[in-house]
Amino acid sequence: MNLVGAGGTSDDDVADRHPIPDVRGLLADAAAAGLDPHRDAYISFHLRFDDRAAWERGAKAATDQWDVSAYSRPEAHMLRLCTSTPLTEAAVERQRDAVIAFAVAHEAVWESVAVEDLAPVSTWKAIAAQRTPAHDTGDADEPQVAQHSTGGDVA
């Protein structure tokens, strides 16, 4: 489930200063959309930069606190700042305050916010995570199986 809020567009717009002006409303919308309020969710803030140098500095600075995706559109440079967070009023307010401070410090304007349900780890990813380096490189003590050509191989 993905909830997206529209961003601010002018200096006079209260939404410019508060990416989530109604935290309780957002949490109610998340619960109504089926997100479990007792599980963490993924929150993403989308920020617009008019200046490429500020965008590049912002992308580097953001990696300490968020997962960062940097991309460009014809009219602007964008950062998507994401993190896992509890769906509590205090936690979401902390994230909102952090992104406001970041936007001010790096000359950015927020465009939208998305709240997404964290997907559980798939069975295949869990199995892959259990692999040891010996699985990938082969252990020197293990016999190597020779592969034989069936005659149809191309060199």
C-alpha cells in the first residue's frame, strides 16, 4: 500500500514548511489503507532542487540518515529520501522535522511524501541470505565436478 501526499509549491504555502501538516490524519489514512500500525513502514520524502550543486551536496549529506535515490527531471533535480519508521505520531513527526531541516539546509523544496508497507522478506531472499562464501567460491576441500560437452557447445 502506498499513500502519497502532494507537496508545496510556493513560499506562502504552509505545506512547504510541513511535508506532513496532519500527522494524525496521515496515520489514520495509513491504517484505513491497511498498513499495520504495529509494524514499521517505509516513508519517502521527495525533494526538488533547482540548483545542481545543491542537489549533489544534498545527495552526499543525506546518506548518513536516509536511503537516497538521486534523479533528474527536465525541470529539476530530485532526491528521494527514505527510511523505515514506526507508524507512531512521535516517530513520523521526527522524520518530518528532519526532512524540513534538511530541505532548508540544502535549498530544496519538498514535493511529496509516500508511506509504504514494508514487504516481508521472501523465502528465496531468506535462503540466499544464508549462503556462505564457500557456496559462491567453492571450498578447496570439496571435489569439483567436471562438466562434459554434449557436442552441441559452441566455443
